[in-house]
Amino acid sequence: MTLMQFRVAFVGLLLLTLFASCAKDGDVTIVRLDQQLFANPSSGSVRAFLDRNPAIAQLYFNANDAGTDTALVRELTNRVGNPALNELNRQVQDEFGDMTDLRTQLAEAFTNIKKDFPDFKIPKVATAVTGFLGPDLLVTDSLIVIGLDYFAGPTAKYRPTGPEYPGYILRRYQKDHIVPAIVFAISDKYNATNRADQTLLADMVYYGKGYVFTKAMLPTVADSLVIGYTDRQLTETFNAQDIVWAHFIDNQLLYKSDPITKQRYLNERPFTAEIGPAAPGAIARWVGWRIVSSYYDKKNTGIADLMRDANARQIFEQSGYKGQTD
């Protein structure tokens, strides 16, 4: 249910052990696991690394036994000793530097979330480089892990490969996309839904609320980074939204609940073939954003009230949205 193919696991508090190489910016702590892991490629050092970080071992590597997982220790040892991966790690270090931009943007987002949702507890943030062994992003209540190797950008020597990384997904693996994706993941915790409502509209409003939340917490971030479209896709889709909306209405899509129909309009695709080659994939998410934005602007409600509202149909009806471009 996210723009990037990352894992979202809201779990109980799993504490990350902090040590000398962590850096702080306000309440945001970034632990440079990537630097720690590559500091010593010996198996003993890797085993100690996993033992010091049980949350990382459990959530990021799916290893409950931490340093006693001999297969994981062997794999990580081989990787951090691999010259090619060391070259990629050097590229990652050059791309991200001292993490100032990332820390600043995370601090802004976390501060804004805390204002509207006082129960929000700022999580620890860790960075990793594993040669794509772990996920790109892991977001939990207490811990966020960023796989920096995924986000090294188009000039990196190695990039994630496979059928799950088509070009339209791969282009989002750049550092500017990291924080918006994290904030969208966090929005799920506050995004109330009616589980009995399995309509396409309900899913559209879910995504729309998530995007409005992300913009509220990162008000200056580009819309393209929130939803993952290119600037051109955003402009063309906005200008053609009357056509897009007419397709939804003419085909009576809003209250369809069959999985196949929903997948066609919600899932990531190169384009939405049912509308035309110029219509981006996951077009229903974008329409949901327009619906919720219209409702949010018209009602002038607070973001916390919006996120608590689980009545997707009412949000749609009161939004007054009918494919407007104004």
C-alpha cells in the first residue's frame, strides 16, 4: 500500500542500541550502521554488530537469533569484504555525505507530526548498505532503517535489479524521495479506515489522506516526490483530470469492490491502459488525493480530524470533487 516497495511494520518498542558513531540533530538520531558494518569485514565484527543491534537483526534481516545466525553472519561478512560492494558503499558515502539534508527534513516532519499527533514518539533512524540484502525502507513505531544503497541514484555503479524494479519504480530511488516515503508510511498509523468498506473509493480516499498528511508534514516538498509521478505526469494528469474523472464515472468505478478492477487503478503500472498511455499507473491514488484535498480545503478541518474520519463516502460527497482543474 505504498509508493515505494518498502515494508511497513508498526510493532512494539524494539530499542536500538546506540553507540559512538551516531549523530544527532534535535530529536532526530541517525545511526550510521553502514559505516559501522564496513569498518571491519571480519565475521567476528559482523557477529558483534548484529548482537549490538537486535532490532536491526530481527526487523531488517528477519533474523531472530542475531549474531548466532551463522548464515546471515557469513553472508554479511562476504558482502562487506566484497570489493564491488565496497565501491558502491564509497559512492553512497559521497552521495549522502554527513546526512545534514536528511536529518533536517526528518526533523521538520517529526516536529510537525508531533504538533498534530502528541502521542507520536520520534523513532530512531538508522542507515544501512548491504548490497540490497535488506529492504529499501523499514518503518516501525520505534525504528526506521534506510537502505542507502537503494537510493544512491542513477549514476551509482550498482542498482537494484529484477522484475520488481521496472524503470518507473527505479527512477524514484533517489535521496529526495526518502523522507516523503517515510512520512507516508507513518501516516498509516493515523489513517482511520472502515474495514467493512472494500470499495475502490475507500482505497482512493485512504491514499488521498496519506498524501495530504505527507504534504501537511512536509509543506515545501514537491508533489512529485509525494506521489512518485514525474513533473510532466503531474501537469498532464492535472490538465486532463476531467477526462480521467469521466472515465471513473462512465465506468461506475467508485463503488466497485472486485480485486481485479481495484488492482488496475490502484497498483503501480507503467500507465493506466484503460484510460490511455498518457495516464500514469496507480491513477486512482492520484484521484483520491484530489478528492481528499478538495474536502480538506473546503472543510478547513485539522489534519488530525481528517485522519480520524473513516467515512470515505462522506468525504467524497462533501468534497464536491467532479474533475475540476481549479
